[in-house]
Amino acid sequence: MTPLRFHNGTILGDGFQPAELWAADGLIAEQAGNAAQSEAIDLEGGYLLPGFIDVQVNGGGGVLFNDDPSVAAIAAIGAAHRRFGTTTFLPTLISDSLAKVDAAMRATEAAIASGVPGVAGLHLEGPFLNPARNGTHDRARLRLLDNGAAELVCSLQAGRTLVTLAPECTTPAAIARLARAGVIVSAGHTDADFATMQAGFAAGITGVTHLFNAMSPLAHRAPGAVGATLEDAAIYAGIIVDGAHVDAAALRIALRAKPGGRFMLVTDAMPTVGSDQPFFELQGKRVRAVDGVCVDEAGILSGSDLDMARALANAVTMLGVPIAQASAMASAMPADFLRLDDRGRIRPGLRADLVWLGADLSLRGVWMNGESGPPVS
């Protein structure tokens, strides 16, 4: 593999901003041989960022993971999102039967074993959710986290397992059991009060799924799930920055209010991303993408038509965050949340997963393990 040398741009390194950056043998390097023997990448005054990490990807490229929990589907979804700078992702299963959960877990294991690029595990968004906050999830598919279900959730043999659950619909002991087994537990689709959220955090919940959406809000006498998340510096919070899921002003307030800065950009993407297909079926409901927003026939938000490149640009333009902070929200924070210490930052020795943005934040190039792939045209 010919070493790469990136220059003439802003390199958003981890605590350092070198004038140029090298990549060799799939890793970031301080220097990798003679410049004359390298492939020079002129950044043209743009930005070089770590590859994006998306912990919530329901579909892409015309494929919905729930419809086809297979290695081929995971590969197709990953390929669709790579065009938008996502170099690591978790295929996400929306609430479904335990048989479908099992199929998704086995497909994820097989995808990792066969080297499908970018897949780092599985996100089970449900089915252990509160029916009162189901959103687009089918209430008929929701269930309690009993011993058999917990054993299944803990059974993934490769990669990371992330599960979104409602803490009020289970017990701190059950949450602790998952956490001890290495499962990353996130609270979502929840009507929990402040105290129940705090108990869940103490038991092992480390994240919150799509902050503000499908959860008890922050009120002056009932701070709810939102208030508990904003108060706790240790908790990671996923946010969907598409202008539809959450008003930009609410997100700007949240960014100022929460100590620690543990926000993660997520897409909650559906099959329309990376596809010219404007419609798809979600568990018997017809969903359409209109002006970049996915809604079902009742007008209920059903995932998103968002990709990570647009999420980052929206964070800069809608929320007013510096590009370095937006980059951390797209890469370093989700890497930390998933406990992936080999990526998510530009630092010598880490994976050469890289994204080139123009000065106008348009996507110009994507590299995974130092190998280029086509950005969106």
C-alpha cells in the first residue's frame, strides 16, 4: 500500500495539528518514508477529520436491517453510509421479535468474521421500551427484559452490543447484569422520572438514545430523562441534528447546559439514505422521505433521511459549534462510548479512517484503513 501524505489543509488531530499527515499500512503515522514515494493528497485548504462513527443506523442504500438481518444487508448499509464519511457503524434493529434479535446478532457476528468494512457491532433499539413513548416502534413488538431475553442480549460473540431500553420497564439489577456482561446500555423511548434515570445510571446505563425524542421532558418540577441526562457529566447523549427531530435552540441550550461535552451525532438513518428510493415499508407502515425527513402515514417521525456528513455540517451551521467540536461529536465521543480505542481520533498508531471536507464543509474524500472510497456524487 502506497503511503499517503495529506497537506495544505487543517488537520484536526488529537491535541496536535501537524502541517501534514501520513498514513501507511492502514494506520496514521507521523511520517512514512520518502515524500517522493508517497501519494500526495492536497486538501486544498479544507479539513482532514477522523472517520465518522454512527451508533444508530437502521438502514441505507434501500435496505432496512429489520427486513433483512443478514451479512449482505449489513454490507449494503455500510457501503451506502461510507459514501458520506461513516467509517464505523452499528447496524440497528428496531423493536422486533426475539427471533429477529437472534438473527440480527448472528448476522453481525458473521459480518465481522467475514470482514465487512466498518461494522463494529449491533445496536438493539428495543424491544424493551415503554409503550407510552414508543414513537414509530410497534407497540405489539415491545416486551419486558426477562431472563431469557437478557441472556440473548448478552450473547454476541464479536464486536459491541448496544441496547436501548426504558429503565422504568426493567430493574437496576437487570441493567447491571447486562453491563457486567459487556453490553453497552442506553436509555431511550422512556417515560422514566429523574430518580429512575439516576438509578439506571448507577446500575450501568452510560448513554441516552436520541436526546429529547421519545422521552420524558425537562419540566421545572419534573426534570425527567432529559434533565437527568443534562445534569450527569458521565452520560453520553446521542442527538439527531436534522432540524426536524429537535429544534436547534433546544440543542444549543443542551450543549451549554451539560458538563463534559459527551454528545454524539447520530443519524437514525433509514433506507432512503444513499438511495433514490423515497419510500420504504417499516413493519407494515409506509414511510416517505419529504425534504429530508422520514414520516409515516400518520405524520410520525420514523427515523431519518440524514447522513453523518450533513449531521456534522448542521452541527456547525445550526448549533454554532466549532468544526473541531463537531468532529469530536461525530468521531471521538462515539468511539469512547463504544470503547473503541483504535479509532475516532487523528493520532499516530490509530486506524487511518479519515474524511476530507472542503472549506465549505462539503465532502471531498473518505479513507478507511488508508484505502480511499468514493464520496457521494
